[in-house]
Amino acid sequence: MQTRIQKWGNSLGLRIPRSFAAQAEVEEGSTVDLTVENGRLLVRPLRRRTYALSELLKKVNRRNLHREVSTGGPVGRESW
């Protein structure tokens, strides 16, 4: 598909057709990574990783489990 780059304030803007946005899973407000590689403009959606506590805890084992770390005594009005 061909489209035009248009002036948008002091910058240039590119409109993304709805069908392309749906395929790339982007919408208004989505964050993208914009780069130039070998003279080509690349726009890649950034995906925020989601974590589940159960999945993270499965990765804890004897080798990566650390002991309690002392951060010192109370400094302000903390109640212990």
C-alpha cells in the first residue's frame, strides 16, 4: 500500500490505515520504536511485558534465592 507523508506542525506525520493498525495491534496512544536501518524507516510496536507472580516464583531456586538483607534501623517514624 502506498501512502503520503504529510506535514504535522514542525514534524512529518504518517497515517496508518485501520487494517494495518489492527494487524500490528496498535491503537491511538500506542508506543512505537522508530528507527532507520539501511535507509528504511521502520516502525515497530513496543509491547509491555506482563508478569504473573506464579510464573516468576517458579524461577526461584536454591541458587538464586538470597538471604534477608539488612537495610539498617528505623530512620523516621516507622513502626516495627
